[in-house]
Amino acid sequence: MLTACTKDCPDACSLIVTESDKGFSIKGNPEHPITLGLTCGKIQNHLRRLQSKNRITAPLLKKEGSWQEISWDQALDFCAKKIKPVLDRDPSRLLHIHDGGARGVTKETAAWFFRKLGCSVTHGSLCDATGIQASLKDFGALKHNDIRDLGQADWIVNWGREVTSSSIHLAAILQKARKNGTRVLSICPGGRAFRSFSDRIMTIPPGRDRFLALAVLKLLQDSGQLDSKQQKQCNGLPEHQAVLDQHSLTELQDLTGINEEDIRFLADIYAKRPVASLLGWGLQRHLFGGENVRWINALAWQSGNVGIKGAGIYFNMSSNSLLDYSWLGPTTNRSLSLPAIGSEIKTADPGIELAWIARSNVVNQAPDSRRLAEVFTGIDCLVVVDAFMTDTAACADLILPPSLMWEEEDLVGSCLHYGLQYAARAVSPPPGVRSDLGMVKELNDRLGGPAHLPSRQRCLENCLRPYSQDITLQKLKTDGFAWIEENPVVFQEGTDHPDGRFQLITHISPEPEPDPDYPLRLLSLINKNFIHSQVLPAEHVLPPRVECHPRAPGVPELDLNQKIFLVSPLGRLEVDLVFDHSLETGTIVYRRGDWMRLGGGVNQLIKARLTDLGVGAAYYQQQVRLENEKRQ
């Protein structure tokens, strides 16, 4: 049976599910232009989630601190009884939070239901909002060349994307390109993962990429190697060039830790063309993450490496851009910042009385997790839609168990490629669970039907309206996917701004001085085995493992035979220390996703700070230290 992966992953794989006496097996669809028969470990691990003994399969109501199993009628009656007086009094006192833990048309329809009620929603992102806003400022659109065009590049400059963990199909594209002569230069704080797909690595302290891009631009400007045609299509050029003139190459070397020879080597790469710039999402999770992205965008544009084959900027595309949601209709809602949701709830006026959280383990995933858990337990009523007793579910008054991937039908796009994937219901769900759409349809009935919610099939068909008879739901069911033919090279005739011009960044911010008591920059990177916090309890590695250079500040003074703690001003967490000589010495790496209530949860150590653009979370600005025991 043809289906698809609806996890919050760029690859959006088309899949083949086979059932036998031994159970279900999953493999990639060999006909899909990107999947090409290949699947990752996250797909295989999902099978264990479906069958896990820890899975919640009936509504759970918290009574006097204990969980009591109740029927769906009782659960939805409880929800309606709590929600209706709040709607009558002030709908903005009801907060709805949803994120990308599971994706698809019907999930978006369920989220629209709460917007239609007039409740408060969230804006910003715990993922990629900063880079998106930077791309929109510069190019006027969020898009990139067909990802397969990377194979036409002479060089791919990878600004920090750990593709072997985040996108195995992108990793496969890079390896194929290398076999055909393309070379890959990775600019990153180091780490073993970059070795397998890089021809050369430049190690840079976290968050300093904007200074390196500025240094390369300065060299290209001074040598007259910038593309004059591209510069004529820029706004803000005099102010931008003034920033270049204000910084010496020596100063920029000191800021980046990269020597002049390597900076000149990078400048030579961008001067020769075509060069593709691959931007990691961690790049924009710093206090000045938007500047990091915008300076690299400016380098690619002015060097003539946008709008031609084998070049371009690759950050992200909108995964919903291939689907039409206009039929849902507009809504107007009060919006709270998701990266700072704890403080936003505490200061909201009028205050939040009830919250409904779906598709998100936000307590685990948002910064300052421990205090956020306290905020959620302090509101009048919290409803959480989750299949497991996560950090967020543990705060709830009521848990509603949803069907999971492959247990319901949906459509999903991609932020990597131009495929539209059909996700068939390939596995029967446990009898005690409901789909997100099914839950809100029943809740809508109990509230008197304030929103018109169509059937699942109608939702899927409505999102395909722009394609008329070219792409129908029935055709997708038969083929498994549709490839939406777009221009393989974007921005050939200019940007998508009304004037067609590129908007240059005209400022650069200094890097804040770290607190000497916390000399290590914490990078909470992706775990290649799991999406976000979708880690089963039995799969937790405790104490959590962290990686750093053996000469990292504070490490030589540690007693490695005693317990080691990762410490920030917000708290401390026992960890297992592993050495990686390739890491930049001021960097420490934690693979995120484990649960706070089981002894993990790195976000309890990370202060809730916003990035400079797009209301993103500045996770990677956090400074920490390692120690054996508490300081006196």
C-alpha cells in the first residue's frame, strides 16, 4: 500500500507499507524522485511507537493528582462544559497551541477550528521562523531551486547543516553530487557528523557566520569580483557597503577564528561560480540568527550565485505552499509568542483560563521548560492531545489520545522538494483513539456547531482545487504522490519583491560577551533517530550524553570518575561526557528530545530569548558550564 511520512521532516517521504504474518514493514517508494526507495531510522522507530505498551489509548482525566480512564463521551462533555462558558465570556481566554509534531491537511483543519472560535493562538516558531523572515526580507519569497539542482554546483557551501541527522535524502543528493565532481565545504562548529559528506571543513564558533560572510564580501568587493549586474538589482547598497568598510579583515578573522588563507579560499569559491549555499536551521537559532542568514544571502546574491543553475540559496520552502487552504476562510485572533509562551501566558490580559495543546510537546521543546510546566499547571484547565505521557501531557487535566501516522488518511507537502504526498491509512488504530479532526468535529457539535467542518475527504479535495483535473485525490491515491512542476531555477529575473530587487542588510550586530562563569556555548542539536521529542521511555539514554572538546573550558579540572553536571543559570542536569576533538573548544553539544520528567530535557537549562527576526527561539545563545558538584 502507498502512503507517506507526515512527521515534521523536510523529506516528506513517499512509502510502501507491506503487511505479513510477521507484522508491517516499511520501505521507501522507489518511484518518488527524492525518496528513491530510501527511508531513515525515524520511520522504522515509528513502528515501535504504534505498538508501544506506553501508548495512551483512552482519555485520561486527572483527579486529585491521579489519572482516571474515562469514555470519549465523558471526555468531550468535560471539554464542552469547560470551553462553552469561556467562549461566552471572552474567547481569547482560551489558548490553542499546535505545532509540527504531526503534519497534514486534516491537522491544519483541526487547528483552524480553534481560530474560528476566536480563541488565542500563537505566532513565531520553535524551529525556523527567523530564517523564513530573513528569506522573505531579502527575496520576497520562501523558495529555492529544485533540490536536485545541487548536483550542478561546482561547490556546495554548507553553512552548518548536519544532513546525516536532519535529512538522509539531502545527504544522498550531496554524496551523489560529490561522486560527479561537486565538492562540499562545511562551515560549522565541528563535530564528527560533518566528516562523511564534506571535502573540507572550516570550524567556526557558534553564531559567528555573519562575520565570515561579511569578510568574504569585503574581499570580493576589494578585488572587484562582485557581480555588477546583481548589485544593480539591490536596494540599500551604499549603506551595506558602508558596513563592509567599517570592519577590517583582521578584526573579522578574530571574530570568526578563521585565518586569512581560509577566508580567501572561501572568497575564491564564491567568485568562480556556480556555488550553492546550503543553510542549516541552527544558523538562525542565535540571538542574531536573522543577521546570519541575511549576510549569507547577501553574499550569494552579490557574487552572482543566485538565479543560475548549480547555485542558489537553500534554506527552506513552505511545506503548505502546494496546498490551498483559502477555503477555510480568514480568522482574526489574539496571538501570543510561542518561543516565550510561558511569560506571555503570565502577562496576558485578559488572562488565559483554558488551553488546548495538540501536535506539540511544547513543555519539552520550548525554552525554560521547568517554569513553563509551572505556568501550565497553574491555569484553570489544560487539555493535551497526545499518545504518550510526555512532559506536556503530565501537566494536563485531560489527555485525549490521537491516532498516529499511518492510522489515518492525509496529504502532506515538503519544505525540501516539490512533491505532494498522499498518506493512506495503512494501519488500523487502537479502538480507543480518535483523529484530531474527529475530536474537534464532535466538540463542535457539543458547542452548538459554531464552525462548519467538512468531512475528511472533502478537506483533502478542497486543498487540491487549484489543480483541477490534473491532480485529483483519486489520482494521488493511485500514484502515491504528485510532482508539482516548478521553475527548477528561481529568481532568474530578479526577486519576488514588487520591484524585483534584492533587499540588502545594512547593519551587523556585535556578538554579546559570554558570562565568564558559563564559558561553553550550548548547541541542542537534532537526534538522528527521532523527530523532536518522539522518544519512547525505554529508548532514553540516561544520563544524557553531551559532547565537547577535551580542552574545552572547565573540562581539564573535572574529575571524570565523579558525576558530571551541565549547568546554566536556570538549573543543572547530570550528563555523560563524551569527547570529540573536532569540536570548536568553546562548544558543547546535547542531542535534544529526551524528556525532563525522565531525567533529560535540555530546554530546562535554556533561557527563553527571542531572535532578531521572525519571533524565533534563540536556543543556541545559551552559555553553560560543566562541574562535578554545586559550587559553594
